[in-house]
Amino acid sequence: MSIEDEILANPVLREIQNSLELQTAKGLAKYGTTVNPMDYTTIEWIEHAIQESMDKIVYLTVLKQKLEEMQNARD
């Protein structure tokens, strides 16, 4: 089975592929290009990743609180 077949057969991989394609399209629409390693220094890339990770922590905390609220409402 080819990699493409594996992705098509696996709903998780298919969703990740679709998300990457959508994110790439958004980047092209907004910036006119895809990610360019030369856009930032190594330190700047690390700082950018740290900022993105902090956003992810915020999103996950919100989701956790919502799930806890739903669970508490059922108890």
C-alpha cells in the first residue's frame, strides 16, 4: 500500500493532511508564500514556536475547563 493509500484509508491522517492543506492555503492567501526558513533567525524561529505553544496551552486549558463543566453538570 502506498503512502497516499495509507493516508486515504486512515481518517486521522486524512484530517491532518486536510488541515495542512487548509493552513497552507491560508498562508498563501495572507502572505503570498509558504513558510520560508530564511524568514527568521534560529532564535526567532524558537521564539515564534514558544509563542505558538503558549497559544496552544491556552486553547487546551479552555477545552479542559469546558469538558470539566460538562462532566460536572452530568454528575
